[in-house]
Amino acid sequence: MKTKEDFPSINERKPQGVGPDGIPFRILVVDDSMFVAKQITQILTSEGYEVVGQAPDGLLGLERYKELYPNVDLVTMDITMPNMDGLTSLQKIIEFDKNAKVIMISALGKQDLVKQALLTGAKNYIVKPLDRKKVLERILHVLTK
């Protein structure tokens, strides 16, 4: 009788969150919305990414980045948050690590803030509501370029 090993699946693929070396990419999620942070975490972990930390505002996001450095491959950063907004946090992360890869997350209608974030050093942006395919595409693009 034939077993599963006799029929390799044509649909099997490596999760995109795992680098060529077999080690998962490490992501820090900074968002004041527990719902959005959970959604991003679920999208990422379903593709093999490792979420190494979360923070509910820009100030704690900056502190977490410094604590985890250099073991963070990418940060997802909400723009509008209490204590320290995402733009200020982005600026301080870039000052600390000029090679930091940060993707901003923004609600619709915040194009000016997104443009400012890109000029400050953000590598890309994602618009809420989150679209799984776009989240994964943009993160992979930033990590592999």
C-alpha cells in the first residue's frame, strides 16, 4: 500500500516567514489597538514569522526595540498612538539603528502622515483595515530587498 511519502504534495511550500537559513524572521509589533496587534500577530505567525515582542505605544515600542536589538528584523508601527506617536518612535528608532526596517500601519485618510513616515525612513506602509495578502507581501518585500 502506498503512503503519503509516495506522493509529495505539489502544494507544499516553505512558510514565507522563514529565511533562507531556516531561521524565522523576527518581528516587533507596535500598535495601541489590541485587536490590530493580535490580527497582525496571527497573520505573521501563520506564515512562520516569530513575533518577538509587542508594545501598545511608540515609547514602549522604542524601548522594546532597544531591548531586543539586534534581534529584530522588522517593526510594524501604528502611526496614531498615545504617549509617543509612530512617527516620533520611527524617528528615534532610525536614530538608534539607521538600518532598522519599519513598516507603518495607518488608517485610511492619513496619506500626509504616511508620506512623512516614508521620508523619515519607513520602508513601506500598510493601510487599515488589514488585508492578509498585502500585509504578507509588503513585509516579505521589505525583508528580502
